[in-house]
Amino acid sequence: MKAADKADARTPGAKKDGGKAGEKKPEKLSRKEFEAELEKLEEELVKVQLWVQHEGAKIVIVFEGRDAAGKGGVIKRITERVSPRVFHVVALPAPTEREKSQLYMQRYVKHLPSAGEVIIFDRSWYNRAGVERVMGFCSERDVQRFLKMCPAVERVIVDSGIILIKYWFEVSQDEQTRRFKSRINDGRKIWKLSPMDLESHRRWYDFSRARDDMLQATDTPFAPWYIVDADDKRRARLNCISHLLSLIPYKEIKREKVKLPKRQKPKGYQEPRNRPYKHVPQRY
């Protein structure tokens, strides 16, 4: 085993079975337990939304991690019960030729929040330190420049009043393999399996080395990385959302009690009959 591979074995999620020596895995949460806890967290996320709108707060949440580690599932649960006008998910495609000619951070900066917004990056500027580096989409000089520049840019972001929160989702080799095989055999998930995903499975240790360099260079006191152990999807989702809430200084905004008004009188209006509308067939 190479020295870099030995170092990887000491980093989060590197152990093949996803656990530490002598550590007993907790029992799997039932769907009922998971949904009961998730409902409580969703209520708190709504309070965050109302606080963000009331205070004009600006929040950026960066989600990075292994392919098939469960970033998308957590993002879905965070955004499920809140307004898309407040919580925006940014998942950028590969850069265009025009974007490739720009300052690297330029296409990300324009998505930073205005007052009253929460921006969730499903992958972010850290592509440069991860997939772009491993797959040879940029030079090593570009990578080193990025790793040196990134903390300074994030310092400016934080000093502007934006709350910046960064998560890295880690999954074990065995669990990643299981999830990839599940995608291959499930018609609902096959779209999640790109050629890049297959390469990330094959080049596990290349991505490990890139991750280690990235975390070492960009884990700062003002913008630290938080590692989510994601072998257990349900626990990872609850742990991440609970932790996220703990980092946001929100307070419950008191609202007037909602009272449903009475409907107006029809004043002679009747629903039209025998109109040639096209109805959806009732097949269920």
C-alpha cells in the first residue's frame, strides 16, 4: 500500500465496511422513526425560512462528497417543505466555452444570495479541486491556484455577511458499490449513473487524494468543512439537517393566527355543464 493510501485509511469513510474497528453500528432507523424525526426538523426549516425573510439574511450551503454518497437526498429533504422562492438549489452543468474563458469563480459568484435567500450548491466551485483535477479537465497549476485562492474568496463571502456552510458527504467503498449497482438495476435511478460516476468508482484513491488536499487547503476557522458519515442514508439526512439548524442563528418569528375567511356568495353563478373540456382519464 502506498503512503497516500495509508493516509486515506485514516480519513472519514475510507474503511471498506464504513465502520471503525470495534465500533458497533447503530440499528437501522425504521421509516416511521425517520419520518417522525424529519417532520420535526422540517418545522424548524420553515422557521429558518421565515427568519431569513424577516431579517434579510443570506445563507450559502455547499454540498460536496463522494458520488452516490447521498447529497441529493439530503437536499431534497431540506427543500421539500420550504419555499423555492427562498431556498434555491444551484446545480450547474459543465461550463460553456464562454464560461471557460472567464475567471473560474465567476459563474458561481452570480448565484450568491441576495437578502432573504438561501442558496444550496449541489456541487460547487470545489469541482476544480475534485472531478476537474482527477479527470484532467484542468492543469495542476490551475488546481494549486484554486486551492490558494479559495480561502481568500470565502473570506470575502463571509465578511460580506453571508453565512457559509460546507458539507462533505463520505461513504464507504462497499456502500458506494452497492448504491451504484442499485442504480444500474433500477429504471428510476439509471439517470443518476453517468460515465463520470463510473470513473469515480474506478478511481477511488485518486478522488481520495484530491479530497485530502482540498480539505487540508480549504478547511478554515471562518469556513470549516463538516464531514457527514453517509453510509446510513436516513441517519445521515437527520444528522446533517439537525447540524445545519444548529449553525444558523434563527429565531421563531411570531405570526398572526391565520383565520380562514368565509367564501363569497355565488350571486347567481352556476358551474357550467356539458362544456367540451378535455378531462384527464381516471385510471387510478
